[in-house]
Amino acid sequence: MPLPGYLAPVLLLLVAGGSPGQAWAPGPCRSPSEAVCNFACDCLDCSDEAWCDALPGYRGAAPRGAPFACDFEQDACGWQDISTSGYRWLRDRAGAVLEGPGPHADHTRGTDLGWYMAAGARRGKEASVASLRSPVLRQAAPTCELRLWFLAASGGVAELQLALTHGAETLALWQSSGPWRSGWQALAVTTGRIPGPFRVTISATRNATHRGTVALDDVEFWDCALPRPQASCPRGQHHCGNQACVEAQHVCDGEDNCGDGSDEDPATCGHFTATDFETGLGLWDRAEGWTRNHSAGGPLRPAWPRRDHSQNSARGAFLTSVAKPGAPAVLSSPEFQASDPYNCSLVFYYYLHGSEAGCLRLLLRTPGPGAPPAPVLLRRRRGELGAAWVRDRVDIRASQPFQILLVGETGPGGVVGLDDLILSNHCRAVPEGSALQSPPPGPRALAPATRPSGLRPQGVCEPGHLSCQDLCVPPEQLCDFQPQCAAGEDERECGTTDFESDSAGGWEDASVGRLQWQRLPARRWGSATGASGAAPGHFLSLQKAWGQLRAPARALTPPLGPSGPRCELHMAYYFHGHPPGFLALAVVERGSREVVWQAPGGSSGSWTVDKVLLGARHRPFRLELVGLLDLDGPGQQGAGVDNVTTRDCSPTVTTGRDQEVSCNFERDECSWHTGHRTDAHWRRVKSHGPGYDHTTGQGFFMLLDPTDPPAQGQGAHLLTGVQVPAAPEECLSFWYHLYGPQIGTLRLALRRDGEQDTWLWSRTGTHGNRWHQAWATLHHGPLPGPKYQLLFEGLRDGYRGTMALDDMAVRPGPCWAPRSCSFEDSACGFSTGGRGLWTRQANASGQALWGPRTDHTTETTQGHYMVVDTSPEALPQGQAASLTSAPHPPLARPSCLTFWYHLSLRSPGALRVHVEEGRRRQVLSLSAPGGRAWRLAGVDLRAERTWRVVFEAVAAGVEDSYVALDDLSLHDGPCARPGSCDFESGLCGWSHLAWPSLGGYSWDWSGAAIPSRYPQPAVDHTLGTQAGHFAFFETGVLGPGGRAAWLRSEPLPATRASCLRFWYHMGFPEHFYRGELRVLLSTARGQLALWGQGGHQRHQWLQAQVEVASPEEFQVVFEATLSGQPVGGPIALDDVEYLAGRPCQQPAPSQGTTAMPVPVPAAVAGALVFLALLGVLGLGARHWLQRGFSRRGTDAATPGFDNILFHADRVTLPASVTSNP
């Protein structure tokens, strides 16, 4: 199951803290009120944190360092809606509603079974605000970070805001008006040090043009606890006045790390010189382009700081750069005396937010003779670092007087800020009168003495352009994997590097925490050789940093791309760490991060070479190295990267295989490549265990498994390269495999530049444990037609199922008519004749003039079907409207054509079915009165030549009448009787559509000889061998929120007495009889339980028969459910037989059920039957003697059957279900 966050592994270190300092006893523990909900377990059982419900991560004992988190799975965790209008927050889940604009899955589980907080589903009439408030929390540490995931539908909300109320002040920690991306988005904000109680409020604002649909999930508080009191501190740490311990470098750093302020006490920090800009510039009185500002009353810009660092308040002051983009703002220190042999240390807090072009540099200027002609660059931070004040520190050991320059350069829409400049006691200003009088440095003097070579404007090129020879290369052509300069200067600083150059190949550290990426020589790292094993060189290493946050270290390339589908990154890496440490490579694109590689957890610690497929990407994207280690932990933990190269990344480079659409994936992926829509990906895999290919059963195929690795994204793309049409029409054939109780949708699209994707084909839900062939005609038009791509999109519903593709083939000409058609994406090649009276439609808007409210495939208003209006004004009485299929190939064996039809309540006339095989012949006519349900019809077919099927609606001249068709299917073998199936060719007329209100799980179809990831019977019942097939459901997938799975018959006519016979199989571990199979009778008035059986008879086929009676049309439902906690085990069905109008001949004592083993050899069968009967009789006699027999309840109101559910040892009335799920 995927974890929250943009990285698959755990991203953060365990919080370092001491043991509880107060000796309160576990159990009935009473902690002081100020210690309740303070993010720390003052009681040994954490009961002081559990009661407040805001922090369910500590309901009971929790591991040290774990976040206080709420996933809303059990309850709202104490978060309360405080809205004053009808626009409110509610705890909800996607499976609670079939349709709507809200999330299709929560973030925690990634399925429609998970819970979240949501606001809004309907458009409001006036502006309103929905507010969600946390319980009272206490004492947030300076490192405290609030993380959550939110989902805002496009056009859903006008604004989102996260605010913190502390005392009389309310701080807006974050505020945004979009635009909103699709899917769940991560948000992380720092709270800063909050003494005393506080609350967090999340508000959504909507107006008359917005539905206000927004959802929240996985709210977490990280690193919020203050350090605990300890009797003594480890060496090198500071002992606070409250007996807590903090790192020595955190003393006098401008933050209350102890919690009582003792680490910032004037007595301790009197020899430091701090400038907080509350009353002026202090020592830093020479400022060009910098100005003092406050958050309150500041500019209404999204990137503007919401508070200062000193006071963590909107009333506090700070510096911001007011220089125009491209012009630096310079803040100069006084001139300091030489500090050698001591360090002059500067701690400062900076703010870089709103623009990737923002930059802050710290330069050292040494006036006087023999000094460098330009200031020396000591620190540079560039890019988007988020809305947080970040700490840094520089130690300067100078042998001559010096001056510190802080230079800020703003980017478009960005803000560069400074606060809390703290100088150590060895930073001694030159006495007045003896300082060298020099003017403030101008922009030209600010070029550092050492700077990267390569990407700087030269000659007469415009700013941002690169000059090489006679060319001026614009920024959008830099690092695009297509050299413009003869010597390749435009591709030189683009991530490809051995780190021997000072520029590090364009990689730049963007860390804000206690770790950073740093270019180091191998000898400083303790290794005698570099990555190549040759002479010592340089590499990128993970090192300690001065940041206060516990974020992983990040290093980024410049913007890259576009790239081609074969683009790969090769690199050498070293990683040795302990969980939760990690080393990963991510791609940052369009504001989202996708992890594309991660070092194995058990890395040996030696240099290893690996490659990563980056694939086709749009410009701009950036590569990001992300690492996390506990460098103070046990062992020699470390991480490094070297020899980074990119290969085959140019989008213009093509090979012969880029035109290979036909592919069996045995050699490679041909022209097919994975897209990067989300973190879910198609992968080429080899047959193994339950996963087998179609070509040989032992070869390769393309697989989409959302659990390997766990993916949060909803869908994955598999695309071809750009193709040139070879004929006006082409036929694509392929084999697909959709298997699992919660699978989702697989669909195929044709993509052309500048056009919307054309959807050609789709399948939803499980299609059994077997490969199916499908076809789609590609319509290109007259040659030369436009270039195109083919795209398969897999959209998951949960994590219980896989999708697979194999054996793609393209040939000229149109395809044969498909063997199945749901009309979801097209008319499947059906032609409507010259009059065009048949139309393909859905009723999503509710405005359809005629036709059923829902289709049959999805049973929703979004589903499509074919319909014809048979009202007199559209089709006069006696006239016909024809719907003709594309040609079908000859049938090699007798086959069955099934379809679902819907006739209006007012008789529309007749629906006739013809087969054209040289001549037309009628094979079926339907003219029964209509109803509210779709009905199934079947036709047995034989055809030795090419043939077509023609559906003909003959009008009866009745107003408001129609005929509709859906879900056509052609399969081998004769048609099954209504309500009957041996499951050898499929599920016949039985529907396994997943019901969201039951958990969204489906029955499946398989065979004993077919490899499966789920346990299943060793043989079927029909054949008694491994070659046979059956329907089955794995109850182990049912968990919280998953109640049951239904297998439903087609609608059956009213009956006084009919018999339902079937064989069932249950396989559960010893002593775990948790699975249960029930037979329900479903009518328009509700459901009625007819029969039920737990897993007491295991690992054998048993027969049962149930007498059925109903005065109205009904469906038989097989329900697989659990009677206790989830336990893995299959429930299987075979040889279901419905005998209409024929009562059961030999009813068993328990309402006509019998239990007997499979009739294999006669002697064995007889023995098993005898033993089973003895067991049933003995068990029944035992319970009769122990409990007696008592019948509770009365007969059901519905005549014709008894409302009693028989269990193994008692008779009880079933819990009635009054409406469809």
C-alpha cells in the first residue's frame, strides 16, 4: 500500500529525543494539562496524547519519531467543522457515492474504500466558506512541519487557506487560488516555534461559479515535539534550563530549541551580535535594493512571507529585495578584523519562494592590496525553496580584514528575504577611522572570483542567451539534448558530469535541512579511489548542513528536455545507510515529483553502476537527487554519486524499432514505451508464477501492477512512437488480460498532434484469469494521413488486480467486427443505414429524450448504449430501423450471440434479429412488453461464410417508445439456459459488476490449470479435472470497508416454484471458518436471503439446491462475504442450473439444501456422501441436544418462500436489506 509523500520509502529520520523525563505510570496516567496534546508521550502508554484524537498515530504505544497523523479511516480525529453555512466539511469516502465530482479514491489506501474529509458537491448560490478546525494543540517546536494531501477539482474551489491561531493572532501559513492539478497534491508548511496552545484551521472558499469540491487526507505533524528532560546530556550537547538537551550549534541561533528559551538567554548569548530588523538594520546599515517589511499590510503577492522569523508573527520585520529582476540587491556588513586563527561565524535565515530564478549569494570581499579582484563566493542558494525561513551558517577564517556581502536577485513573481543575522564573538568590526573607505560594490563588482564556466551570456547576446561562435542560443534550447554549438557548450552543464569541474555539471544543491549535497574529493570522504577505481577524483557526497528542518537533501539539474522515449541516465552510486535512510532519483515536472529510481535497501556500500529509464518528457523537467541518512548514527553511513551521463535522449533520434507497432515483447518493447502521467508504470516482465504471457506461456509481456512498486497515481500510459499511416484504414489486434477482484479500466486511444484523443476501445472490471483478443480499426483517411500514436491507458480502481498486454499486430484494412461490444467508446463498426435512426447515447445529463436512464455495462448514467426512437413522428407504425454490424469471419464451431436489450414501458413494437450470410434470415423476434430492467437474449449461430448480424426495430406506432441495445458478445458453444451456467466459456448471463457500496469487489473466472495469484480449487466440477473452469471469489481481499461481492443472474420471470441447483467449493485454513456463501433473491422491493453456508465443509465440491418462488420479476444473487475477520480463502461456484417451473425434487432438511462431495469414481463418491451425511446428522443431533430447536420469527410477507436463513447450528432470520447497494 502506498505511503503518503512523493517518495516511495519513508523520507524522514526518527526524531532524536530522550526518554520521558517525567516518571508517570502507564495505564491510569495523569499528566499536567500543559503536557496534553503536545506531540510527546508523557505517559508511557501515550494516553496523554490519545484522548485528544487529533493525533491518532499515538493511540496506544507508537514508535519514537513517528508523525502524529490522521488518515480519517476510523473517525475525524477530533477535527471539527466550524462552518456557518450549508457549505461544510464531512468525513466521506469515494465508495459512498456512485457518481460525482469528488475523489475516486482516498490518498491513504488509494482505493474507494478509504476515508477522507470533504467539502462541497453542489454549486452554491453565493460565496461561502467551509472551515475545518483541529483540537487544541500545544507547544510546537521550531522544526514543526504540518503535512497534508488535498484534492481540489478543476473549478471546485475559489481559494484554499491553512491558518494557525495562537493567542490573539491568526497566521495564514498558506493560501492559494489554484490552478489546481488533477489528483491528490502534497502540501507541507512549517509552523515555527509556537509556545502554548494553538489550533490549525483549514478553510475552503467557493462562490456561485464553483461547486466547492475539495478533499483532505493524511494530515501529519512532523518533528513538532520539544526535547524531553534528561538527567545528563550526550557529549557535545547543551543542557537546557528545563533539563532538555539540544545540539551545541543550536545555541544562540535565534530559535527556542530548548522550549524554555534558555538556549537563547542573554546571559548565554551576550557575546553574539544579532540583527532581527525589528528596529532597523543594525550593523548592516549599507543596503542597496533591500527594504524592511512586515507581513501584515504587505503586498498581496502569493509568494510574500506570511510571518517573520524572529517573532514568528505577521507583525515582525524582515528584509526583502526590492530590486528589479536581473538587478542585484546588496546588503553589506561593516568591515571586520582578520579572524585567523578563529572563525567568524554568521548564522542567517533566508527566504526564497515564488520563482525558480530567485537567488541569494553570500560573498566575501577582501579590500586592500593582494586581495582577489572580485568578491569570493562562499554560498549560493537558488530556486524555489518553499514558503519557509531556512537557516544557514558560514564560518570565515580570514588572515586580513574582510567584508560580508549578501546579494539577492529576484525572479519573476518571486521573493528573496533575510532575517536574524547573528554574528559570533570573533566577528570584530574594524575600529572607526581605521577602516578602508571603499564605495559599496556595484553589480559588475559582484561577479564571484570562481564561478561555473559555460552558461553565461557573452558578446552581444541577450540576457539569458548563450554565445558560442556566431550563435546566440536562446534559453529554451539549452540542455535540450540537441547540440547547437559546434563544441557542445549548450549541452555542457546539463547534468552529465564526472564532477571533476567546479561547476559539478550543472547540479546545484537545493537542500533546506540538516543534510546537503556537496562536491568533495575522494580523499576527504575516506576513499582512496573514485567511482572508476582509478586515481582519486571528485564526486557528489551527502554531508551535514546547517538547516534546521528534517528534510532530505536535494540536488537539481538545470531545466532539461524535451527528451525521447529511449532516454536513459547512467550513473555510479554509493549508498550505505539504515532505515529510514534512502538514496533516490526523481523527475520534477509540472510541479510534481516522480521517483524513477531508488538504491536498494541492502546496498553493500561499494560503488555500483546502474541505469534509469527517463523516457519521453516535456520541457522543462529537472532531475533531482534525493538522499537521507543519519550521519551521526551507527556505522559508517554515507551516500555518493559520480559519473552521471545521459544517453539516447534526443527526441529527434529514431531507430528502426521506433516504427515497430507489431510486437510480442520477447526481444524488447519495440516502439512501445511507458508514459509518465503518474507514478504507476507499465513494465516488460517475464512469465513467472501466476503471471504468464500469451505468446508462449513462458515469455515476456507488458504488465501494469499498481502494487509493484506501490503507486499512488490513478493511471498509467503505454504509447507507441510517432507512426506514419501505411493505409487509409489499419487493423490493430492485441491480447489483453484483466484479472483481479478490483481491477479498473483498460482503454485504447488514437492520438494526433493538436487533436483530442480518439477513444477506440475499452474494458472495465475483471475478465477472468485468461487472455482475450481484441481488435480496433484505425481510420486515417486518404494517404498521406496525419502522423499518430497509439495509447493504452490503465486506470486502477484499487490494488487488487493486474492488467497485461501482449502480441500486438497491425495490418492494412479494417478489422472484423469485434466479438464483444459495450458501446462505451464507439459504435463498434455498426452502421445505421441512410436514415441514421439508431444513435449511441448516454444519459449523464439526465436530458435524454428517450432511452433507459442507465446503460447495462456500468449501470450508471455515464454508460453508453444504442437506442432508436420508435415514436410515430420518428418511425411510423410498421416501418423498421436497422442496425447492421461489420462483417464477422466464418464460425469454426457453433457459437452463441448474446445481447442485452431494453424495451420502453409502452410497447415499442418488435425487435427482430437477422443474420446475413449471402441472404438474410431471421433468427429471433422479441415483442414482450417493456420494463425498467435490461434483459438478456441469446441466439445460437452457425456460419460457414462471412456474415453480419442485423438488429431491426419495427415500430408499433406508440408515443414515447424506444428500443435499446447494449453489451453484445459472441462466444463459442451453445447458449446457456436463463440462470444457468457451467462456466466453461465464461460467466454466461451472470453479472459480476462491482458494487461500490459493498466494497467494489468482483467475482472472477478461472480454471484449475491456469496459474493464479489467488488460491483456487484443484479441479472444477463440470469435468472433474484441471482443464475445467469455475467462478470464484477470494474472501481474503475483504477488509475494512469491503463487505461482500455479488454474482447476479439475468432478470428472471415470476415463478410459483422453481429449483436452483449449484455446486460450491470453500477452502479455508483449519479453524478459520470465516467465509460465507449466501443465495439472495433480489426484486424491486429488496433482497431476501434464501440460503447460506459457512466454510465448515472444506476443500471439496458440495451440491446445494434452493427452491425459489417470487410473484414478480427477480434476480438470483450469489453473495460471497465474511462472518468475521478477513482470512484468505476461495469460494467457488460451478454448474449452476435454474429449472424454471420445476420444484426441487428432494429438499434437504435445511430448506432443500444437500451437501455431498464431487462424484469422481463411484466408490469414492459414495463413501464421501455417506461420511458427509453422517457428519451433518451428527452435528445437528449434537446441537439439538445442547440447545434445542427454536424457530425465531415468522414467514416473510412475500408469498412463495420462507424468510429463514439456515446456519449450520441454528436457524435465524437474516438481516434484511431494504434497497440496492
